[in-house]
Amino acid sequence: MIKKVAIVTYVSQGTYDHNTADEDQILSEVLSELGIEHELIPWSDKLAKWSDFDCLLIKSTWDYFDHYAEFLNWLNEIEKLKIPVLNSLEILKWNSNKSYLFEVENAGFRVISGQELAAQSSVKFDNFQKLPYNEFVIKPAVSGGAKNTFRINKKEMNGFLPKLNELLEEESFLVQPYIREVAEVGEYSLIFFNSTFSHAVLKTPATEDFRVQHYFGGTVKEIQPDDNLLASAQNLVNRFCSDSLYVRVDGVLIDGEFHLMELEMIEPYLFLDEVEGARENYKEALKAKLLS
């Protein structure tokens, strides 16, 4: 039985947690209800004594992509301590770089994957002329919160290339097709705890935007997924993250078929305060992991 837990969070700058429920605090309340001693500690805290804990719960490490090399080093240091981590260190490393989407696609699932532009490469207009779509979403391979994410029409690429090549000096990027269904309908998020479906929401961007995040004006509403949508998400969970405490499956319906946009297993917002029953489902999942 786990006696002392660290809730691993980050030092908030008010960017990624603006206008959201404090899910760190919700998690703290749940652990208190379960009688589990715990502390909230940013992953970047140089003075933290991680070996004092029986388990680390990764919750809101929302700046890991801003300090990715340091974050990977921290994961490696935690691995040496052999402390249980939820979600697992293996999952965190795999999920932290969006190149995992190509692995999911190669396994036969429908995925909005696109293609990868390697760091320190230089791209030309011809690279985009060959792509079978006219509008792109370009984002870092390691990112979150729509950081450095752009919607670009093929006709605009010549003007955008200097900025893109400057960004590529620092990191890899993905070029994905712009999916009009995201703007017209929204992006579905299905949340699973211990591989069991808990709840789902539909995230809709603001008018004239393509980013569904709340701090860009996006809205969220609870939904009840139909059997096909739920089965599609469940199959992904069973295949890639069956042992995870939590996973958020994000995707879009195209011609009635679910297409994965992201598997979120490292620091997703779980809508614990927005959906009735979500908090209790999370509590039961934590109880099963920590007290059984």
C-alpha cells in the first residue's frame, strides 16, 4: 500500500492554466479523502527529495515542452530511484514527442499524423507543393497548449518559410493537414481511468480560429459518445496504454470515422470539475492503483 505520494506539477506562469479548474487541488482533495499523505511539488524543484515518496503522480507538468531537455533528464533521474510513477516513465517518454503518432498509424489506426520536419533541416516551397492537401497545421513535435502552432495555406508558404526554418534550427516540427471538421464540429476528448471509460467532452474553437484550447476562446461541453466513437477510443487505449492511470483520447470524426489527433498521457486536463461523476471516477481509479 502506498503511504506517501508526490503530486508532480509545475511552476505556473499563468499561461496554460488560465481560466481552468485547479486539478492539482482536486487531486489533493481526493488523496486526502483516501487518507493518503501527499505533497504538491514542481518537477523542476531542485531541492525536492523524491526518494521520500512511495509514488509520484504526474498531473500538471504543463511546461515540460518549454524545458524538454531538462524534463528528460529529470525523468532519467527518477528512473534511477526506482519509484513507481503514474503514468509510467516509459509512457511519459513515449508520449512526450508527437512522433508516436506515426507508430499508432503504422499499427493500422486512423491518425492525423502528417509528416515530420527534422530539427536543423531546411525546407523549401517544393516540400509543400508535393503534399496532397492545400492547408496545413504546423506544430512542434514536442509541444502543448498550441505553442508555435500555425495554420497556413499552401499559397502562403513562401512567406512563412523564413520563420519556419528559423524555428527548425531549434526543434523538429510536424506538418499536418488542416481538418475543417475541427472548426465546424469540434475535437472530441474521451477520458479513461485504468482503461475504463469515464467521460467525454466536445471542444469547439472560437469563430475564425482552429485552436480548441480554452485560452484561445474555445468552449467545452459534455457529450455521451456513441458506440462507434467509444469503441474507436477504447481500441486505442487497449493497444497503447492499457496500464495507464489516465489517458485522454483526442480526435475528430471525418465522414463518420474517428481519427486520432493525440493520445494525452503526460499532462492532460481531465475536465474533472466540468463533468458530473468525473471526480469520483478518478478517485476510484486512484484507490485501485494506490490502495489495493
